[in-house]
Amino acid sequence: TPVAFSGGGASFAPAQAMTVGGKATSTLQGSQVGPLQVQATATVSSQPASVSRTLYIRPKREPLEVLVPAYFSPGKDSPWDTLVSGAKSYPDVRITAILNPSNGIFTTADAATLQAARNLVAAGGKVIGYVYTRYGTGSRSLADIKTNIDRYLDLYGSSVISGIFLDEMSANETHIPFYREIYDHIKARGATLRVVGNPGLVPAAAYAGVTDAIVSFEGGATTFQNFDPRTSTPWLYTLTNSRHAMLVHNADNCAAMQTAVQAAASARYNHGLVYATNLQYNPTTQVGNPWASLPSYWSSLVGTVRALNTATALPAC
């Protein structure tokens, strides 16, 4: 039986295929990313029938990167030392740490923090500065936010700081002008500075224009299993995975971490920047700090990312 395939913005080879064992097969070549409606039509005994499916085509997948909320202090036997060791042990895995001295509010560079950040950069890692924005409501002024950004670049230096992490980012499109001004300010300080925004969920599509990467999920490992932007926010598939980040806590053990990271790397999740920790946080009671240290399985986390990037076996837990 001949089956005809069609879809806007796509070609099929062959466009009409004969069934073999009840199945007709054609190869699809998409010319655009995002959602794609595909239709298959056949006629049997003068009776036409058709079925349609929605496919989602994403841009070429980039290697995974580890994005670490490094909200801990430097010093002897600090997690910063473990962070640096991970960068040295896995030089082919990109590791970016979010530097957060005094919740991002400071007037001088702390010497120990500066040295810890320098050590990570020397080991091949990247460092971006933490700045909270109070969801664009104006309760934290643009002037204060810009000053905060400038102090990272002026006091810690462009040789250490390669971007800014905008926490407490709004997801509402009405706040786009607020974040456009921040984005333009950062890019005026350095065109290559990376802007990572954290609304903690999928924001309005316009936020892709005021960030270089978006944390589209921040939450517990169990909740992360249900992450599925296909029907509600399919615009995520128009951007490469290096534009999307996830921060997962309450991943109780190494196996839970690997499940989360493997999901993040899949086509459905489309995350390129990943992090998972066994540290606990209860969003209802607001008890716990999941970013107070590195996960107990830190080395396995970096090893898992490397394995997924190289299509090799995952490290044993």
C-alpha cells in the first residue's frame, strides 16, 4: 500500500513509500527547528485515511557543561578545592562555577575567594558572578544591579569573571525592558561576557533575547522527571541545548543523579548546562540549602557528564 508523507518545512525521501509488513518508512529532513506537523496518508479500497503527529526538531546538540552554584566559602579543605580537582581530573568537561561572595554584595574583593576563583580558571574552569534581581519588580534598582555587576568585573577582574548569573529573574514578559537594560549593560562591559538568567522555570520566549542561557528548571529530582516543554513552551526547541540549564536538588544518591543528568541530555529536556546534588531543600518550609556544598558524588557527576559527551559507559555508582 502506498503511503504519502508530508509536512511543512520538511522533505521526505521517498515522499511516497510502499508498506512492507504493514509499515511504510521514509526519511525526514527538516529545514527548521521547533515543532513540526507530519502527516501520513494512504488509500485502501478507495477509502482514504490519514494520521498526523507533532515532532520537535532541535538544533545540533552541544556537549554538556556542569553549572555549579558555588555558594560556599573558600579555605582549607573547602569545596572549592574539590571543584578545582574535578576540573583537573576531567579537562575535557567544561565546568562553570557561580561565584557568590556575601550574596553578591561587596565593596572589596575577598582575597581567599579571589584565589579560589583564580585556581579554578587556571585548572580550565569558568567563573561567573552572582547577582540577584528581585524578579524585575524594582524592589532592587537597576542602579544597584549595575553596580553589583561592575564590582565583579572591576574587583575580581575580567581574567576571572567570564559572565554574570542573574538570579531571581522574572518569567513575565512585562519585565523584559528591565532585563534588556541589564543585558545591554553587561554586554557593554564585554561582548563575550555570558549572561545566565535564572527564573527557575520556563519564562516567556522573549527572555531568550536578554540571556545567553536560561535556567528553565530549578527544583527537586522527583519533580524534574515530569519536565516536558513540548506542548506548553515548544519555543525551547528553537534554541540549542547550550542555552538551557537545570539545577536539581534532592537527588539522593548517585543513581538518582545519573537519571536526572541523562534526562537533561535527552532531546525532550534539551538541557546543556546541568547540575544535580544530594543536598536537601524543602520549598514548602524553605528548610535546607542545596548549594551549601558540593554533592557527595561530585566526581561521579563530572564523570557522568563526560561519559554522555563521549557516548561511553557511565561510571559505576
